[in-house]
Amino acid sequence: MIAEYLLLVSLLDPFGSSYEEYVGNFTSCDKAHMYYIINFDPLVTSDGYRCINEEYIHLPEDWDTTRKEIHE
């Protein structure tokens, strides 16, 4: 199965500003959500996360995909 959904997590820096960080690619948003719940503390994430289909975002040609797997 192709990992075509990107997980972006909104984090807080030490000064209280938020920024988005790419976490990895997943085969579904449900799996990305499970990964987020297991691996991120709500106290350091400001606005949660976004799961975006690669088809709807412009990625650089030299984009290095980090495929994440989560087993149910």
C-alpha cells in the first residue's frame, strides 16, 4: 500500500510560538491519527495535527518521504 498521507504536527517552541513539523507519510489519516495519539503529548502540540493527501500539496521534487507504519 502506498503511503500517500502526510502528517503535520503543530508544535510549540520554547518561546510559545507554534510551527508545523512534518512527521511522516501514512497509508491513511486514521493511521496518522493513531500515530499522533501514541507519540505526541498534547502539552507540546498547540493546534494538534493535519493529515493531508499528497495529491493536494506541492512538494519539492527532491522531497525525502519518511514512511511510518502503525499496526492495529
